[in-house]
Amino acid sequence: MKKFFLLFAAFTSVFCGCNKSNDSCKFNPPATVASASETVYLQNYLTANSITASGKQGMFYTITNPGSGVSTNLCSAISVTYTGTLITGTSDGAQFDASTSSVTFTLNDLIDGWKIILPMVKAGGSVNLYIPPSLGYGSAPKPGLPANSYLKFTVNPVNVQN
């Protein structure tokens, strides 16, 4: 009986320990949806600047190059170059942040707008993001950013590690 129990325990631990899935990411995509007024604000900006963009959860994006490298998930360490500017009414405002050399983040640690769209772009790709305050930095001011800022990012995933 002891041998049977040990054999059963060994078999169970080996069988249960084998995880055939490489998707061990336990984070869920953000469920936040921008308000109707935030969406209209961004639509007015896009129309005034003749920008064609797709929408998701009240933000907009244009994938200029889908990339061909590794896909991103919320657990990915993603290396990017990017530029961030304010959207003020129907025009671009000041640049508030940029990185011309690659910087690495865990995607789940970034703002919801990035979490929602960047999984659609692979390494080597490029995307323009148009993000309302509720999917960006919200109502709290940050250094260089007023409260309730509308944001435009150009993001280029350089490398993805899942």
C-alpha cells in the first residue's frame, strides 16, 4: 500500500507539474472604458487632423506597422522607444516625454491605454495611441502633465520578452 501511495504521489506531482501552456500570465486586460465626452473630444481631434484611427474602450489607435516579432501580453517585459505629447483641443500640444533609446517596462505596470493596445503590436512594429485621461494618468497632475490630460503617444516596440 505504501508503494502504491508513493507511486501515485510521484505520478500526480509529475503530471500536475507539467504545464504545457506557455501562457502563465495571470493579469487581466483593463476593463476601464472612457466616458462619452472623452471619446468625443478625441474624435474631434482626429477629425480636425484628418487622422483615421480605430477605437477601443474609448481610446483610438493607428497601427502603422504591426511588426513581426514576439507578441506582447500584460506580463511581458517590453522594450520601446516612444514620444508622448499632449493633445490640446484639436492640435498637438507640448511634448512631455520621449525616449529615443530603448527603455524596458513590464506592460502591466504602464497606463491602461498602453495595456489595451500594445498587445496588438509585435516587436518591430509601431503604433500611434490617442488616450483620454481615464485610460492615461487620470485627474491627478504629474510633473509636466496637467490633470485630465489627453495624450498622444507614438510607440515602437523594439523587443518583447514573455
